[in-house]
Amino acid sequence: MSIKEVESQVISEFEMFDDWTDKYNYLIELGKSIPAIDEKYKQPKYLIKGCQSQVWLHASYQNGKIQFTADSDALITKGIVSLLLRVLSDRTPDEIINSDLNFIDKIGLKDHLSPTRANGLTNMIKQIKLYAMAFKAKNQKNQG
């Protein structure tokens, strides 16, 4: 399934809810389903800077695709990161780098987050794209 197709699924899921209380509850539920990050990645070098809560993000590269694992000490933030991983994990570096993540605006997520959480979301996306650029550069170097 393409990034656009997964984004469409997410948009459809959020359209089922009329108000943001229900959407927040759904985000919390999504966060509970995120695969556990290995404890060895819960250290400062994997923390995303600029987040109100603690968010750990780890990336690995196998068979041309990047797999992400993450965790957060805040339920809503964990839900947000689970959405990002659902859309961007198990993708090629180019797919991640070129993704525009329209679903975030379409579901109104940024509009309904506190400024510090919205900043954290931006930083999560930046970190995911940085991992993608690093794996792409490393892969090109190995092939060159």
C-alpha cells in the first residue's frame, strides 16, 4: 500500500468521529497498539528534541526500507507517533523524503494540538526525514 493510500485510510478513520474528544481518544488507542521499542533505545541519543514529552525514535534499514520503532511517555504523543510510523515505516528513503504528509492537515491534527505538541510533531517528522536522508546517503556511498 502506498503512503497516499495509508493516508487516505487515516483520514477516513478520523472522519468517523464528530468531535475532537473522540479523536483524541482514538489517538490514545492507536498509541496503545504501537509495537514496543527495545529498552536499549530509550536513551538520550534517541530522544526527539523540542517535544513537550519524551519521544524516543529508532530507525533500522533492511532490504532498502526503513523500519521505525518509537515510544513516548505521553499517551496522545504516543498516538501521534504511531500515526507517523503507520504511514512512514517500512518505506524506502525516497518515499519518506518525498512524502508531504497531507493527512496531518486533512484530519486537523496540528490545529488541535498545543503549540508545544505541534512543535513536537514537526520535530518528529524532521527526525524521520533525517533518518531517511542518512540511510539514502549511506546507501549511495556503499554503492558508489
